[in-house]
Amino acid sequence: MAVLYIIGTPIGNLGDISFRAVDILKSADLVACEDTRVTRKLLSHYGIRTPVFSCRAQNEKAAAERVIAALDEGKTAAYTTDAGTPGLSDPGAVLASAVAEAGHEVIPIPGASALTALVSAAGARDKTVIFEGFLSPKPGRRRKRLKELLDTGWAFVLYESPFRILKLLEDLADLEGERYVCVGKEMTKIHECYFRGPVGKIHLTFAEKSAQNEIRGEFSIYVTGRSR
């Protein structure tokens, strides 16, 4: 039976990929990927010359048909997104579902994920953690969803861009300023750093950085549960 491998790739540092993932990318007949430019950079780093083609959110259904056609011929395929594990705030779910429904195997190759990396470094002891990913960019919807998440009393993890991180922290601080948070910036990259403490305090830190035009990079935010 033909196989589609769903491969976790580095979220920044190119060294954060498993030996197994590299071997599969080398031996696969084709690699479907979110952005061919990003994936070619990774493949080139490891001397891999497997053909690649685009499979992003905008064309995932059509790309899935192409993958299924290759699997029907007995070929092996792999799928990667730009960074991290496919299906987590990334494309991949439509492809995996379509391939499975077509009768082919879908096998995950574990790898990097900003979610699990942040949880491991947060120093929290929550038993229940909700993964929410990116919230709506619309202020009203964002604040409403934040209140819903806070009201559960459970921990949750968010992703945010440098353009909205200050507003996100402002809303969190206003709703429940004593909640402990761990904010990861540019995880695994050169300028990687973490901010830990009550969200009210962290918001002030980011407000100062914003005033000095120092907010750059991608962010992951761990908000602890109420019982911490």
C-alpha cells in the first residue's frame, strides 16, 4: 500500500529535524509542501533533490488529488509545511483526510512544534491545555474568545504575529491581569527569548518595547490555568 508521510519540520533552527524525516524526504518520490521556496531551502541544506510541488491552503483540495494519483501508481509521498507540524495552525488536514479516504496510509513523522516546545519551557503544571492557535484579528472577536478561554479555568496556547502581540497582551491584562504567562519569541532562532510572569507585567514590558519599535518576530503564548 502506498504511503503519505506527514513530516514535522524545524520551526527555525534547521538542525531540529529527525534522522528519520531526512531519510524519508530523500527516499520519497515527491514532496508536497506549503511553500516550495521554503521547503527547497530545507531540502538543499540536507542535500535532498526530491521533486516538490505546492500544496497550500488555497489549493489543498486540488493538490490532494495529485498526491492521490501518485499514490495510486504506487509512489511514496511526503508532506511538509513551512515550519513545525502540519495540521497545527497549518494546512495538511484536508490532504491527510482525502488520502485516507482514498484508501492509502497516512503516517506521521514526529517533529518540531511551537506548541509542545513552549509547553515544555513554560514551567507550568497544568493537566489540561487548550491549543487555540491564532485568534481572529478583529478586536471584538479576539476579546470575546479570550474571555471564553479564560473562563474555562484551563491553560491555553496562542500564536501571534508581531503586529498584534501587544493588543493581545493588552486584552489579556485587562481581562485577567494576574494570570501567569510564558511568551516565547522567535523560538529556536538566533533571537530566541522568553518572557515569564503575570500578564499585566508582561504587557507593560511589551508596551515599552513597542514604544522603542523593538517588537519583531513570531510569538507563542502559554496562559496558565486559574488553579496554578
